[in-house]
Amino acid sequence: MINLEVLKIALAGLLHDIGKFSERAEREIPANYIASNQSLYQPEYKGRYTHQHSLHTAYFLDENYKYFPEELTRHSSDAVSLINLASKHHKPDSPEQLIISEADHLSSGIERKEFEETDTYTRSAREIPLMTILEDISITNKWKENKPENFNFVYPVQMLSPNSIFPIKKDEYGIPKYKELYEKFITLFRNLPHKSCPKLWFEHLDSLLLLCCSSIPSATVGITEKGFKEIVSDISLYDHGRLTAAFATALYIYHSQTNSMDKNSIKDRESEKFIIIEGNLYGIQDFIFSEGGSTVKNAAKLLRGRSFYVSLLSELAADYILEQIGLPITSIVTNAAGKFKIIAPNTEETTNAIKMAKEKINQWLIEKFYGEVSIGIVYIKASYNDFIQQNGVSELLKKIGKASEIQKFDKINILKNGGSVTNYLNDFSSEFGVCPVCNRRAARGRNKIKEDNLCDICYDHVKIGKELVHENRIAITTKDANLKEKLRVPVFDKYQLAFVTGELSELAKEGKVIHFWDINKLWQSDKYSEEKIYSFKLINGYVPRFIEEMDTDEIIEKLTYGEKKEDKIQILETLREDTILSFHHIAKFALEKSDDGYVGVDALGVFKADIDNLGTIFLKGLRPEKRTFSRYTTLSRHLNLFFTLHIPYLCRTKFKQIYTIFAGGDDLFLLGPWTDMISFAKRLSEDFNRYTCENSEITLSAGIYITKPDTPVLTMAEQSEKALEYAKASGKNRITIFNVPVRWNDLEYIENIRNQLNRWLEEQLITRSLIYKLNEILEMVRQERIIRQQQISDPRKLNALTWRSKLYYHVIRNVGKGKTKEDRINIATEILENLVKWLEMPEEAFRIPLWQTIYMKRRA
């Protein structure tokens, strides 16, 4: 259990600048309150009170006192009251208040003074928008001059949503709607659930601040020797407050456990008071895509369940460490794609807790997964000055990165766990044998799904995969919690999981609810309209379902096309009962209705993508003076949001048959009808370019593998990875389709070619026969390139050089049939000119629109 004083420190850090929100919303403070409290919370500068937001923070806490958990508003003295801890960070007069002040400076990453006043040289703080850190990234050291007027993109002041995360042009900013947003914030704040459980309430508050404060700039005006100056504000109020909470709790525990809770010790910036912990989940892809005898039967649910389970392992491993040290959720400063970082105090108790957690977690993973999955946990020590000196953060990241690389080669304690698994065969019975899904663990009689009996863990994965599409909230509880439905195997022998509809209030009061997460609501619509907010976890993705609007004759005919008559009724009953579309059904959406049946190929497009040069972006993408820890965490959050928030929303609203297998960090793995996947790739590229402010130095690479739906999922993963690697090897900022790497900005031209081929076919200007002949000629063009590159002169190997004459021959024979001679000549001339140009495109790019046309026109 977390110490309530530690949680209070975290809360003070999280809310210390909430007054900036209130001030910009023009929240009026009564005159008598100002007169009584101004000198308490506001420092003076040149004869006048400054930092008015501190007074607003105090007034917010006073005004909303009764809406906080009672345990967090109790205090033994004024020095450690919540209101003074949060509001006196610019005028501290106790060690605990000084800790918040030091954490505030650390979160900013530099020695600075910020002001929110208007003077003759600046705009008011409420007029200054939050700029985007992504516009200022360069891995070639080509940064703009660091002045606000040189940047073109800002964020609108809005609640977080799949659309509001996109920056807008500065001239579209308009008047910020602070008042409206603040009113929504206050309403949701006063209605936060689980008030009787401070830890849960705190986590809900953290998500509320993410929802309402991630588009609000933290610092807007600075002071120099020449006076006030508007600064490039690229850190949100949310990110600044959250990192302040992380540093504050680490400092508080450090000074508490080292008996050094005095001002001189707190101001000591040379001592290594901090530990940065990094956790890495190893074996993610092998785990998600591992195969057994009947993996294909439950492939859709199993993949969804395993993907979610991977995220769950990472989340709960981080939580395990937090609990052992006694830290709140805000101490996790980054958490994406199976990797997390935690800011912790550098004490003996902490290092012992890390070692114990690492041992317990990995021993459980060995016992349940036999080394297939492990979690590497490493840490480094750091001082205050390491965080604020120029390049200090970059050096810390290099140091922890190196430690993680070493850890990769020491995932498992071979001396302890090497050799055979003791008593392995004792788990198996002659009746049920081995689990047909994983082919590793013993099947159990209680785990029957259709005709198969599964092991406990695979049963959990399939059940999770099914429930994810029906429920929006999950509870993480102690393993002894009284739940109707729960995991067969508690995670780390400690955590239970349940999909819930209520709030589990009684269990929460008993201290048995560890987390209460909303996993769907944020990405399901573009506007958050719920009356209550629960802690968000973006660890779920979109799953195509057979929904009511699909229950039409047209779609049912498509989904059952090619099936035996007696099977169609059974298929329809299964769809209506199960709702999750199988891979076979998803593939059927690639078919198109024709006059005499269907055309096309019922195949899947397997899509894999990630951000190019990500390590370099984090280490040196920011200009040296901006390489602060707050910007590192902000950059991580921004990149993660594109994949975890925007992509599921895009699938849900525009590409409803695309299956989100994995989306997070910088990584994306999707599956859908192959025709939709190519269209999706083009849209993804456009959206990512818009999201990154058209910054040419932040790019994606991707690969699409097209295959039949009964292909083993491991093969899908391996082949799509090869396609991605080919795109990167060809220069990055590319996508591989049909084994052809092309630049993203070529996709529109390629789409125009496909449309032109289709028009020629529809208008009967060319025959289908010509389309197939073009495929043969395209191969001759490829061979010609090889001949010229290798300077081959053997006449027996030069047949490919005749492709132009063959093209002419086939075009004349297959173009403009039924037209007059003159029309045929004109049509043939135009078509020949285009085809020669297309066939000579670099990297055989013509193969993409040509093969699309062949596959889409083929009789199903």
C-alpha cells in the first residue's frame, strides 16, 4: 500500500500549477480571499506580486476542498497541508514545500523563472497557444531559430480526443475556449469516482488532467535581463504537472528514508538522489504469434487477447515495482509498447525492492511461459544536475539504454532455470493431453471452447479477446477478490482481472481494487461526453465486429459467398452469436459484386509499420538546449497517442474491417481486407504527416503482405516484417506493397494509374488479356535493368530487350476493339505513351497498380 503522505506529495505536484488553468479561464477570486492570502502564496518582484497562478491554485483547492478524499486533506501542521504544499512552490517555507519547488524546477529542466503577467511587451498568457514539440525535431541539426514567430503549428484548447491531438495552423487558432473547458473540468472533477479509495481517485484525476490539460501550455512567458519575453511553449500543463509529481515523490521518499528532511539537504543538487528504472518486455512478437495445432480456429480472439495480455504484463510489472517502492502511478514517466520508465528515490530500500520485483516477476514468467517471455529491469542513478545540465538527459538516456542492451543478453538466470523443467509432465492428463493452442501447457477439462480443451493461460487469452469487444471497463484486483468472472491464472500470482460494468465500490473500500481502467471510451468517439471519468488505459484496439448494420442481404451474401448451402445458415448463426469477425470473414470484404457473382480475391492485407530513426530522434532530435526530461516524456506521449488513440478511432470510423492487433509506442501491426489496407496506408501517411506538422525528418516505413486468411499467423508476422525491412533498406520513408518499395508520396500517383487502368477496362478500350500481358512485359523490364546493370552481352540472354516491340504488338491487338481505325490509332497512341512511362517507373512501381487491377478483376 502506498503511504498517504507520499500520495499527498504526488497530488500537490500534480496540481501545483492548476491555478494557471483557473487564471486563464478568468476564474474570479473574491477580493477578501486575495487580501488574506496573496502574501502567503505570491512572491514579490520589483514591488509587485507575481505568479498569480499560485493564488489561483490555492483558491481552487479551497473552493473544492470537500471533493478531495478526506485522507488527503488531513495534515499534522500547516507546513504539510495539501493547499500549502501545492500553492507555495514559488514561496516555500518548509522542507516539504521546498521539495515541490525543486521538483517544479526539475520538471522544467532548466533554472528559470516564469511569469503569467501581461506587460507592454507580451500577450496575456491565455492568448499564447501550446506549440508542438514535433515541429521542432531535426536529426540533421537543421532547427529553426527558437522564436515563437518561427513556428507554424499549435494545439487548440480542447479536451483530448482522437482529432484534437492533431495540431492546427497558427492562423486558425482563434480565441481559446478556456472558460468552457474549465467548467467541464470542474464538473468532472467534482464527480470523480472512488473518493473513498484515495489511490484509485488519484488515478482517475490523473486521467482527467490528461483529458483537460494536455492542450494547455505550462510556461508561456519568461524573464531575461531585458525584461519579459514570450517563449516557445511546447510543454503542456499536464506533462509538467505529472513529471513534477514524479520528481517530488522521489525526493520526498529519499529525504525521508535518509533522515535528511532539511532545506540544505534538499537544495543539494550534486548527490545522486534519483534512480531511473527501465523495464523492457522481451519476446513480444514470439509470444503474440506463437503457434499451436488449432491457432487458426481462434486466431482473431487469440491474437486480440495475447496482444492485450502483453500490454497488461508491462503495465502490471511497472505497478509491481511501484508498490514495492511505495510510489504512485505518476512515477511512471513513460510507458509504451512493452517499455516503461520510472523515477524513483535512490535508497537502499529502493534497490532491494527492484531486485525483489525483478526476481519475482521473471520467476513467474519462467514457470508459466518457459522462457518465451521475460522482463528486463535495469536502473541507473542520477542527480538533480544530471537532469538540468545541457546534454545531461541525453547522457542519462544513453546510459540506461546501454544497461538495457546488456540486459538483453542476460534475460534468464541460466544457473537457476537452465535445463529441463522439473515435474513438467506431472501437469498433463491422458484424457486432455496438451493444449492445442500453445502446444506447451497441459489442457484442462474446465477450459472447453467448442471442441477443444485449452490450458489455463490460453483459455484466459481467448476469453480476454472475446470480452474486450463487449466491455469498456476492467478492474485489476487482488487475487483473492470475490469476482464472478476472473482469470484462471492471476498475473504474477498477484493480480486478478475482471471486465466490469459497475464500480466495485465495496471491493474498493476493502482495498481489493488495485486499478479501475476505462480501455475503450476515449477512442470510440471524437468527443468525450461521459458524466464520470475513470482512469484511461489505451491498451486496447479496434476489433471488427458483425454489428447490426451489417445484417443485410448484401453483406451476408458476401460473407457467405463460395460456401456450401448447408453451411451458410450455421455461419450466419455464428456471426450473430459471436459478433467478432473471423479472418475469413474479414477477407471476404475484399470482394466486389459483379453482374454474374463476385470479383476479386478474398485475401488479407497484413500491415506493419514503425517510425524511422526513432532512437536518433529521442537522443538528438531536439535542439541541445531543449533536451530536457519533460520534453523527452512529452515526445514519447505524443508519438504513442498517434498509434493508441488515433489509429483505433480511424479504424472504427473509416476502415471498419481493419483489425488492430498491436498499436503503441512507435509500432503498428494491423490486418484487414487487402484492398482496404492499401487505402488505409495512404490515409495513414497523410495523417502522420499532418500529425508531425509536415516535418520531413519524422517519417514512417511500412510493409504490406497479402495472403489468404488461413495462413499461419506467425507467417503473416514474419512476411510483413520482411516487407517493412525492405522498405527501410530501400531508403526509409517508404512502404512495400507486392514486394515493391515506393515513397509514400508516390501512392497517389499509383492510385491514379490504377483508376486509369480500371477506366480503360470499363470503357472497353483495353481487354483483360492485355492486363495479363502487361504483367509478362513488366518482368521483361525488370530483366532489362539487370542486363544493363551487369552489362550482359550474351545474345541468348537479351530477349528482355525486346519488351517495347512486344508491348506495341499486344497493345495494337488488344486496344479499341470495335472502334474505327482512326480512333484505334489515337487510343493506342495514348495508351502506349502511358504504359511505357509506367513500365519504366523506378523500382517496378507499376507492379502495384497492375497487380491491384488483376486481383480486383479476377472472378472470385
